[in-house]
Amino acid sequence: MMLSPERRQERPPRLRTGLKIVLVFVLLYVFLGGMRMMGTGLKALGRNPDFENTESVTAANQPYRDVVYDIFAYADNPLVGLFVGVLTTSLFQSSSFTTSFTVSLVVTTPLTLHQAIFIIMGANIGTSVTNMGVSFTHVRRQEEFERAYGAAIVHDFFNVLSVLTLFPIEWAVWKMTGKGLLERLSSMMASGFYAGAPAGEKPTNFLKEAVQPLVQGVAWFLEEGVGLSHVWANVSMMVIGVALLFIALILLTKVLKSLVMTRIERLFDRVLFRNAATAYVVGLVLTATVQSSSITTSLAVPLAGAGLLTLRQIFPYTLGANLGTTVTALIASFATSADTPGQAQVGVALAFSHMLFNIAGAGVWFPLKRVPIGLARWYAHQGAVAKRWAVLYLVGMFFALPILVIFLYWLLR
């Protein structure tokens, strides 16, 4: 039976789509495996194999642990932790990477939930660096650049305003009661996940069990195949885990973007942005799908530059994107190297705190949307007239200021 030319042309795209779907699951597995390897390497660095577990835990007993702990000691100051989150996310251009990495640190190092929450706040600010960079592709046309830059910076202004609102509340409640507001609420939510587990028993975690063969295979190769020592094998394990996590996120984003977004641009101004609720849901679903708020918000920037979308249409979309990006941290929290229900709860609590932060920020600033939208319009105009102001904000907010704060803290410590 002969196939029509139209039917023959349909097969290659369908085959490519099927292969891309398979690749999505492979990359998701690699992402979870990298998450697990990173946590396993970090945790193992805190153990000295020359001593028995029955001996007391002292600095002499576990010398490797101090090295790992000192690396993250700067986050003990909430303000510095905030800028650590900004800088890390700006450098890697992925809040998903920062939040996933922080989830692993919370359950494998002395980094506390309280400290990590401020890093997550900073990650929310840093995630805007990508779409602001995208807006500079319109820099040669002043009016177009003003619209595009405004669409990009409104996302960051919302995040900065949310931090300015919630950071002092979290810090003040922590000072008064010993636990921040987000910390309390997220801990209560997380406790439901492992409430029924017996004390001291490892939480049942099917995702962690699924990636265990990959982790064990890499560990065997490093120690038995390459012949690395305990310390260097676990350092290598951690580095490989970070690399896999980052590479998998990049490739996963690209593959999902090609699957999900090929025809969406044409629908944005006609259907998906017809009202605030629709735009919010679209931002949430797309970001949860592609695991990157940077991608979904960056997609709207050229549409704004072309005059197809307004700031009022884009603003609820960015709020939905902020909430959608918390899905990555929730996934990561189920693949961390937690040994006990208590540790697992902390990792899940951090993921929930990220979600609560974005919900609270939207609850405060969506009714007051005139403020972030007005600020974005004003600064976009200034940046379009004098490009140095646009460059100054990009370099200063995402790189110079965080580096300065971290350096001064290190200098004065």
C-alpha cells in the first residue's frame, strides 16, 4: 500500500518527537543522579574512614568535614546568604541549579534551613539576568529596547520588592522566636511527607533508589577503576554530580523548549495573554514544564520589544513563572542524600519555603502591581535614553554588588 506524500512527511517529525520525549526522561534521570551524586560526595567528605562510627565526633575525628563546612560558612549571615544566591544564579543563569544545589547542601552540610531560605531569596533575584541579557539584542532601536528592557526588568523589580518585603519579616521573626515565618510554615508542610516513618529509619524514596545504580557505578569506577583515595573519590563524585546536574538542566531545557514552545509565540498575544489569570497559569505551567523561569520569561521579551505584549500582560506571566520554577527544587528534594526522616523533611521544607516565598510575594505585589510596573517603565526609559544605566543595573545588581558584599564580609570576619 502506497503512502501519500503528506503521510510520508509526517513520519520523520513524529520520530524526532518520540526520540525527544525519550531524551527528556533520560536527562531527568541524569539530573536526579547528579543530584544524588553531589549529595553523596558532600556527605562522604564529612566522614573519616580511619575512625569507627562508635568514636566521638570531634574536629580531630573528622578533619575532612571542617573543609566542607568552611566553604559554606559565609551563608551564616542572612544578607551575605542572599547575595550568595544572587551571584550563584547569575553565574550559572539558572535559579533551578541554585535551588537544587542548596537543597542538597541543607541535608548534607551544616547549612541550616534558616540560612538556605535567604540563599533561595537571592536566587529569585539572580534568575532575571538571562532575560535582561536577551533584552540587549534590541539595543540598537531605542523604542524597541525600551519595551524589551521593561519586560525584562519588571521581573527583577518584582523579585527585589518581594525580598525587601519578606527578608526583614523572616529575619525579625527568627530573631524574636528562633525560627523564621517561612521556616515555620515550610517545616509544618514538610513534616506531612514523612510523619509516619519510624525514628531513625531512612525515608522510602523511590527516586533515590532508581538513581542508586548510577551513583554506585560512578563510585566504583572512581575508587576501584581509577584507584582514587577516599577523599579524592568523593571530591570527584561531588564535581561530577554538579556537572551532570548543570548539563542535564541545560539540555533538558533545550529539548523541552523545542517540544513545547515551537508554536506558542504565535498564540501569546491572541489567546494566552488575554487576561491576568490566563497569563499567570501559562507562566506557571510552561516554567514547570521546561524547568526554567529564565526561558519562559526570556521568550516574552522579544514579543514585548516587537510591541505585541504590554507590561501589564507580562507581569502576571512572570509571577506564574516564579512559582513554576519551584517544581525543580521539589523534585530535587526527593533525590537528596538524606539518611533520616528529619533530614529529608529539611530538604523538602526548603523546597516548600521557595514556593511559599513566591506565593507571598505575588500576594503582596500583584494587588500593588502599579509599583513594579511603574518602576520598570521609568527605568526602562532611562536605560533606553542612556544605555549606561541599563548596563550599570545588569552588572551592578547581579555581579558587582554581590561580590562586594561577600568580599567585605570575608574581609571583616
